[in-house]
Amino acid sequence: MICANRRRLPLQGGLLALLACALVIGCGDDGLQQRYAVSGKLTRKGEPLSRGTVNFVPVNPATGRAATGDIQPDGTFSLTTQDPGDGAFAGDYRVVVNVVDIDDSKLGRMPNGMPILNQPKKIKVKSLIPAKFSDPNKTDLTAKVEPDSNYFVFDLNN
């Protein structure tokens, strides 16, 4: 009886070790740095931007990673680095905003009404904000994400 118990112990121990490894692998991180919640509001001349995207571009790309978010109808946004709403890495960022109007009325259409998108010369894109805010090298909007909850308000008044 003692011999039978000794044989079971390594098997039971092995099963426990295997279960522990599976739990660790299943709950492991994604290999990226810690992200922190980032949200805010975008306005133009005091009125909320109602669409578009906001991008946080790291000042030092070697130590950072860009994060992006959709601008909601009330001007608010929250950032995503990899998983929806996971925020951004701590660090300094240039803030790039894109709000465009796309005229695809001259595109050919398929029988179901969907536009045929391989006609780039027929698509007219018009920026609805000053061009400097859409260029990471010209924007004067900046943000510092810190190990905390981060809320930013940007007014595109120029």
C-alpha cells in the first residue's frame, strides 16, 4: 500500500504542476509594457468634434508605441494600444487628429451599391481641421501619459 501511494504522488504532483503552468500561460501578459487609461475630449473653437480619430504618437518611437481612439459624437475619446480601451504606455506624445470628409460620389458601384474602392483618383478627401493637427511633425498638441488615469482636453482653435 505504501508503494502504491508513492507512485501516485509523482503523478498527482505532475498533474498539479501541469495545471499551474496552464494557468500561468493562460493569464500571462501580452509582452507589452504596462498601459494606463487615457481619455479626453476634443473641441474646435469650443464645439465638440463629432467624428474622426485621435492618435498619440510617441516622441521617442524606440521607447513607445502609438495609441489611437475614435472621436465620439460628443467629442470624447479613449485610447487603445492593442486591446480596446487599454490605454497607452507612459511617456511623451505628439497628438495627431484626423477629421475628414470623404466624397466617394464619383466612384463606380457594384450591383449591390457598394463602392468599388480601387479608384483612388476618384475619391476626394477634405480635411475639416487645419492640416497641422494631422501631421505628427507639425502638431503643437502634446500629452504626457503618466502611471495614473489620464484625461486630456484639446481645443483645435487655430
